[in-house]
Amino acid sequence: MAEHLTPPLLCKSLADDTRARIALLVAREGELCVCELVCALGESQPKISRHLAQLRSSGLLADRRQGQWVFYRLHPDLPDWVHDLLRLMLDSNRHWLSPETTRLAAMGERPARSAACC
């Protein structure tokens, strides 16, 4: 699916504030668990999961299961132009994402990637 990601589809995927913040946080961190995104964004788990499903169906994100937990990362088959654009957006807008990165950094007991989450 990621190989079919077009500029209009990417823009539609990121047009929502919550989805844009999720995508940039994942790009910044490499991989995040749903519980980390809930903490960082201060939103409910169902809302975060709904937005994650949209980002996954667009081909922007991929998931992996670790026990009962689901971790999200940028899709490994994303074209270079998508990585470049996300990096530019992230580098140019750190202040916009500052509240979320602060909450994420303050999250106690962040999950280890090889251990069970939360």
C-alpha cells in the first residue's frame, strides 16, 4: 500500500491535526505504542486508534504486535520523498509538536520495545 502513496493521499492523511501529530511523533521516535500516543496527545484511546487505522490504511504507517500491544512505525516501503517531507515538517515545526513531546518525555514507565507495554 505504501508504494501507492501519492501527494494528494498523503496530504489528506495529514490534513487532520491529530493524524499529523501522530505521524510526526512516530517519525521523530521511530516507533510508538498506542499507550504512548494516548499520553502524548492527551486524547482517548478510541480516538487515537481510529486515527491510527486511517494512517495505516493510507499506507503511511505500519504496525506490529507484541503480545497484546500494538506498536506503530512509518511504513518500511515509503518512498524517499515521503521521508524527506516528514523530516522537513518535523525539523521546521518542533515548537508545534512541543507539548506532545514534553508529555511523551514525562511519561513514566514507557514501554521497552522488547518487553510488554504499560
